[in-house]
Amino acid sequence: MAGIPACFDMRQLVTFGVSSRGASHETLTCSMSLPFSRQGLHVRHLGSKRSLSSCRSLAPLRSDRLRPAMPRQGRLLCQAAKQSQNPFRQAREMDGVQKALAGLPGAVFYGAALLFITIAGALGYTAGSRAPAKYQTLGKGAAAAFAGGAATVVTSTGREKRSQAASVALYNDLMQRDDPGSISTEEVKAIGSRYGVVFSQTQVGDLQQIYSEFLMALIPTDETPLTGDEPQQLRQFKDALGLDNTAAAEVHMNLARRFLRERAEAGSRSQDSEQRKALGKLVYVSYLVFGAQQAAFLMPLRRVFNIQPASIDVMRRDNAKQLFDNYIKAHGGELQADQGFLQGLKEYQDRVQLSDEVAEEVMREAARTKLERCLGTALQNVKTRTKKSDYAPAVKALREALDYNNQLERLSQQPNMPKGLARTNVYGGKYKEGDKDLRELFRVFVEESLRSEGRFTEQLEQDVTALQQMLGLGQKEAASLRDELSSKIYRRLLREEVTSGRLDAATSKAAVLQQLCDRLKFNPEAAGALHRSLYRQKMDDILKNHNKITESDAKELDRQRILLCITKAEINTIQRETCGRLFQTAVEDAINAGIDRFSFDDRDRVKTAQKELRIPDSLAKEILDTVARKAFTGFVTRSRSQRDRLEAAKELKKLVFFSNIVVAPLLEDVQGAAAKADAAKKEAAKKEIAELMAKAQADMDKDDKKEDATAAKDKAEDLQKQVDATEKQEAEQKQEAEQKPKDEVEQGKGGEAEGEGQAEGEQPATLKKAQTAAAARKDGEEVGSSGVTMKSQKEINLRNDLQLRDRQDIYRNFLLYCMSGDTVALPMGSTVVVERDESEFARLSQLGEILGLTQLDVATVHKDLAETAFRNQAQQILQTGTLTKENTEYLSGMRDKMGLSKEQAEKIIKGVQNQRLIGGLEAAKNTGSLSLQKVLDMKESGVEIDSFISEEMRLNLYTKEVQAVLSDGTGNFDEERLLQQLPKDLHLPETKVHRAVEEQAKDRKRTTLVQAVSYLRQRKMDDTVKALNNMVACNKALPSDEAVQWREQEELQDLYSVYVGREKDAAKQAVVQKLFSLSDKDAQSLKEVVEAGDFKLEAEDDDTNFF
């Protein structure tokens, strides 16, 4: 084994030419000693007698170049001419005996051998006759046999030499051939027949040696891939030699053992990789030569070399994939959309035994190569900078890629095509997802196609969809690009329609615009958005130049609105975003002036801005509402941040004044413009009606103008009907507006009552005071001595900006401020609280309107505050003791002052009392002194005991009551009270009540009998009777016909006698009789004895205790 590395490192180009194969391999010039299982033969160093150490000096014996194979489908072309040599490189020489025997015909050889044996036997027989007479016969036979045997051995040796000569002849014949694989079976048999040898029977070892050299020459041991012809060549060569699969598999196994050994001895990672790949090639070729099933049996790789089946599958897959890929590369490296090529590819796939999944992957890569080449051409054209962009080559390249995909899809429907043949895309190649180059190609294709065709045809729609899939663009991404391009083309076509005047002249503008959308497959909604953007752009240009809209501007905008079919609602939205922004600036300037600096000039600027910008009244009011509410929120925020209640109230007062002085006039101006416009419209309509009626009256007497007079009269009547309908609608709206506050007031009163029986019209005093102050200022109030009237407004409020609870809290704080009054310092250090005047309550009412509180919400705040104050007074009075006459009169006066009804006051007082009871209940629970009677008293007082006492505690109280009744010695058990009334009062479930009674009665019935007998034995007659009464009560609680069991019957009779002697209730006596199971006769007898005085069982006197 020492010579292996030296031999392994020496590699020369040792290949053999195949006339119909364009394959070449690099292999070893020498091979290791590979012992075979048969006849101990070895693979020699190509017939050379030099030692292994002299391998480096070996020179190639042949320098013929490999003849390139003719290109033909299913075979690979040689990429470079390489030095190639026949693996059977050196001729083998025969020795003298072999040469002599090789020249003899077979008949002559075997005849001579027979003659030689005969002569040897005769000579031996003659030599044996010289033996002594006594042993002469034996000597003759032994000498003849020995001589014949020796001649036979010589003959056998000659035959072996002759067979070896046949092997040498076969080897030399292979060496002389340009293609050793071209030898046929007949030629091998002819060589063997010349020497009288059948190689497959006698020379299996020599055939294995020859096959081994041929196999090593075919399997590359470096990075050189297989050509795909190896299995066929091996099968032909093996069959020509007559070597069976079993013997050939031994050669494959020995070569696999060599690769594994050299891999283990590899000195570098590259050498290890080479041997691993060589082993994979050998395994793959072996499975093709023998077939998968027979190869798995003849080559037990897992058992011998521990190569797992999964590893074998990987080797086969990788080599088959490499061959399949090389086949495609040999035909240009791209998957050709040609039926003949694809059918040949399918045949080659079956030949190399490649699975459909892996073949599909390779074909997809090859098809992607084709697409990438087309896209590269297109990108080169797109990125080329020229004065005038010409994207025709790019579009042509993209259409070539699309046609290629279409051809693949059509060919996939043909028979005998590879599986998985379909359209492909560039995703997974050199182009990444979301590549901007792909987006640019898509944009160029769509734009140029639309530019050339002028519309989105059905074919273009299909091409765009196919291109999107081919480039791997997402649905949203492609739709965005497409909409962008469609918008661009649509804008250009729209400009042509407008500038040419065709759109103005069209009867239906919408039909023209719809036709443009249909031509470009453009979404009408996107077109509408484009129209709005164009209108907005026009509006911005006008405002940028003039800061207002003139009459001519308005006409141009109206023309554009008609041409672009923009709705009134959309115009209002655009106006809100453009003109409204400027108007909002004017409103903000007026609002920011504040209470002190706000003047008529600010109002005039707002009205002028509204007029110049042509802001509708509804939009002006909306903008004013937004700005004013923002200012209102600022006042509220500052009020909440104040720690002092007085300072917080001052901020709220500022809020009210701000609303009355600043917001209300602006709101009046906005609404006033609308009112004046309506009035002018009405006046114009009435004037027109009067003129029409006068004209009709004048023309009525003229015969030739009666028809005109009738038409004028009808028109005047129609106008009058419209005016009447408008006035009627306004009257209804005004009546509804006046009725709404009244309804809210009634609703508030109903909410206050809540079923308490409150008297009609009875309200808290603070609410009455606020309503009175608000009514007195209904028409406004003068601001100081300026003569300017200040009115409140309630249309702009904070209803939707603050939660109801927050708004009520703000109102409540200001109400407390109004109720508390001002503290005035007097001489001598004294102070007095002065009640707020009526104006503060008027501000309170106006604050409620600004906060957006309804009459019900306001009434709720006043009511809660009044009830809270009254409850505090009641708690202070009832805290000291009971409710006396003086306390009652004081609370009655307080009730009148607070404006509460009698029912409300009584409910509050009752609630305070209940609170005291609940407090006592909690104390009793904590101290353990809670009794059933206290709980029932609270129940009578209206306290919901189940809210304060758990069910378990209530059940314990009930159980204690039952225990007391069953042990009081009276024998009474009130079923109605204990089983019905008490559970109802205590809110106990019926099942738990019956269970508790049953447990108590059942346990006590037995124990009371034992107690009664015990007392009887102690001569305690009263206790005995009480115990028996308890047993009677237990029987009433849990009725039972079963008698008690006691061993001493006489004691039961004594108990009965004692009971009837002291308890005269016949019903109870009957119960005891039944429990003791006494017959009527026995019971009557015992009664007679007791009545006769003959029953003597009294307590014995204790003579020791007489003091």
C-alpha cells in the first residue's frame, strides 16, 4: 500500500476515442492493485512491468487526438480537443510456450496432448518392467500411472498457457482498436475459438481485469462531468466480453472501495471532493448499467460501505441533473421553443432517468436565461441616452420574450413533451423582486403600446397581463403603473378633446369622457379623481393670481365643471380645500382679535372674504363652526387648569362673553347673507308674478294674444305656488325650532320625576332662576353704555367635542360658583356673603347652550346638586338622633328653598336613614351581634338586605332560628312562618331552606329522645317534658310515620305517662304515642293510671341539701 499515493498523484490523459461519441475523460495512467474475488487476479499497470515507483516516467504510447464526434441530437459535442489514449495502451508479450501453443490448431493441440500422455504412459510401463520380478507387475502399473499423470499435468499447464495466450490476444486486439468498445461478441468468441477457450467460463478474472480498465477510463475522477454515453458503452462492452452482471458488479464494487479509500486518505478538501464526486458518478452509471432494482441487489452499498439510500438518490439526481443541464447547454444554453428539440429533450430525460420535478427546475432556469437575454437587450435600449428616445427595440425584445412564453405554453399541450413545460418568469434569477429596471420595462412597454395603438385592445390587455406575470410584478404594483400610464395618456387625449372644441360641442360630455375611459381601460373613478385635480389646479391658479374669484373666473370654472362632469358635492369639497382655506384665515383673524379688540372692521373683512371668494353660506358657517369650537375648547382647557374655583369660573364667563360678542355677530353675518339672498329671491319672484299677471290681464282682451296671456297666467300661478311652498316650509321649520326647546323642557321635567310623583312645574330653585334670567335676555342685552346689543347663540357648541359627563361637570362647577356668592369684607374685620345677581344665572344658561346641553341635561345637574345639598343637611340632622318636629320643619324649609318635591325629600331622608341602618348592620356583622330580628327590621325599613348580607350569612341566621324553635321545649313549629315567610323575607332559595330544616330535625329527633330518657332516669320531670316537646317539634318540621327505636319499652311507657301527666294537649300526646309506637289500648291504660294517681315517679329529695 505504500505505493498508492505516488501512483494516485500521477495522472495522465488516458481516454479512448469513440467513433460516435464526442466524449473524453481524464483518468489515471495506472491503477492500484485491486484484488478480485475470483482466481486472485489483479488489475495491473496497463501491462507494464515497471514498478509503481516508475509511474512518473511513463510516456504516452499514443498521441492521437480525439476525433470530434459528429453533432447529433442526444449527444454532447466535445468542447476542446484533448490528448486521448486507449486505456489498453501497451501490448502484452507471450512467452515461448504461449507463442508455440498459440500457433497450434485446437485439434492438433489436443491430439498431441493425447499422444504425449500415451507415450508417457508407455515409457513408464517400460521403465516399470525393470523392477524386481516380485514387484514387476506393481512397478509397471505405478510407473505407467506416474508417467501418465505427469504428462496430464504438463498438458493441463499447456492448456492454461494456451488460455492465457487467448487473454493476451484479446487484450492486444483491444489495444489495436481506436474504439475498444466497438468489439463485438462474435469477435471475442472468434479469438477464444482460436485457442479453444470460452472466456465467460474459464477466463472470468481476465475479463474482469479488462472491464475494470475500461470502467476506470470511463468514470472521470476530477471535475469533468459525465457525457451520458457511459452506461451504453459499458453495457455494450460487458455484453461483448460475455461478462455477466454479477461479475461486472464486483468490478464496480471494487472501484467504489477504491474511491472511498482514496477519499479517506485525501490530504485536502479538494481531493476529498473529487473522490466523492467520482463515487457519485460511479453509482449513477452503475444504476443505469444494471437497472435500479438489480443494482441495489448486486451492489449492497449500504451494507458494505454504509452509504444510505438517501445519499444514493442524491448522487443519482445530481449526476442526472448535470447531464440534463449539459444537454441544454450543448444546444445554446437556452430552452428552445421547438417541438423537435423538446421531444428530444424528453427522450434524453428518460434516458438519464431524471425526475420530472428536477427536470422542470432545470428547464425553468434555461427558459429564464432566454428571458433574461431579451430583458437585457430591452434594458440596454431603454438606458441608452439619445436626443430622441426610440424604444422600438426595447418593445421588440419584450414582445420576443412574450412570444417565447406563448410558444412554451402552446407546446406544453403537445404529446411527448417534458412535464412542467409552461410560462416562466424572471423571479429567482438575477433580477430581484421590486427591481426598478423591471418597473421601467413594464412602463415603457405599456406606454409605447398605447402610443402606437391609441387604445387598450384585447390583445394588448393580454400582453400586459402576461408581461406583468413574466416580470414578477405584484397586482397592486402593476395596477399602479398601469393607472399612472393610463392617466398620462388620458390627460393627453382629454387635452386634445378640449383644445379642439369637440368636448364643448358634444351633446353629452359624459359620453365622450366614458369613451376615452373605455379606449384606455381607465377606471372611471380614477378619471373622476383626475378631473377634480384639474379643477383644483385651476382654482389654485386663480387664487394665486388674484386672491379672489372674479365674475369671469367663475364663468370659466363653471365651464370646466360642466366639461369635466364634476358634481356639486365635489365642487363644494374642492372649494372647502381651496377658497375655504383663505376664508378660514380671515375668520381666524377675527376670532383671534378676542373680546377686547373685536370690531365692526373684523366683521366687514369676514363678509368681504366670503363675498369675494364666493363661499356658500353653509360652507362659511361650517368653517366658522370649526374655528369657534377650537377657541371654545381653549377657554375650557384654561378653566380646567385653574386650581381656584373662582378663577375657573372667570374663564367660563370669558367663554360666554366671547361667544356673545365675537361668535354670535359673525354667525349672524353668515346667516344674514343667506337670509338677504332668500329675501331678494322672494321679492324678485313676487315682482315677476305681478308683471306676468298684469301682462295677462292686459292681453286677455286681445284675441290675437289670448294664448300668450293664458301662458303668462299659468307661469305666474306656478311661481306663486313655489313661493307659497317656500314660505310654508320656512314657517314649519321656525315652528319646529320654537317647539324643540319646549319639548326638551318637558322631557327634562319628566326625567326629573322618574316616577316619584313630582308635582307638575316643580323644579329646583336654581333652575327656575336660570330660566327666568335667560328669558329676560331673550332679545339681547346692551354691552355697557355703547348701545350695542349682545345676543347669545347656541348653534355653535361643544356637543361633539366633549363627553356629556365632562360638559355636565363644567356646568356644575359654574353653578356652584353662582350659588356660593361673593364674600364682602365689612368694617371691624367681619365678612358677609352676597348672593350672585341674576346676570350670573343668565351666563349659566348661556354656558349650557355653548356646552350643547339639552334641557334634560341641565335639569339633571340642578336636580343632582339640589339633592346633594338637601342630603347633606339631612345627614347632619339625623346624625345627632331621631327626626324631631323641629328637625322636620327645618328640612321642610330647606326642601322649599332647594325647589324639591315632597316625594324627593322623603326619599332622600329615607335613604339617609337606611344608610344609618346599614352602618349599624355592618357594625353588628363586625362584632358578631347580628340577629335575625335586626335583619327583619331593616327589611321593613326598605333596605335591600341581599345587597349587604351574603346568602351564606342569611342562611346561618335562618338555621339558628330553626335550632331555637326546635329546642325551646314548647313543641310548637310554625310552618307558615318558618318555611314560607322567613325564607321569603331573607331571599333564600327553597331547596336550601328545606335542606337546612331537614338536617336540623333529623339530627335532633334522636338526640332529644336520649335526653328525655336521661332526664327521666334523673327524675327531672320538667326537663323530660321539654325534651319530648322538642321531639314533637322535630316531627312537625320533618313528618315521619316511622317510630323511634329504644331497647327498654318500659322506659318509653314511663316517658309517655310523665308526658300525659304534665302536657294536656291531645294533639301532642297523639304525636308522642305514634312516635313510641303505643297502641290505643296501651295509651289509654297508661292515661287511666296517671289520672288515678297510681303513677308515682317523682324526683327524689336530696337530704344532703336542705339548707
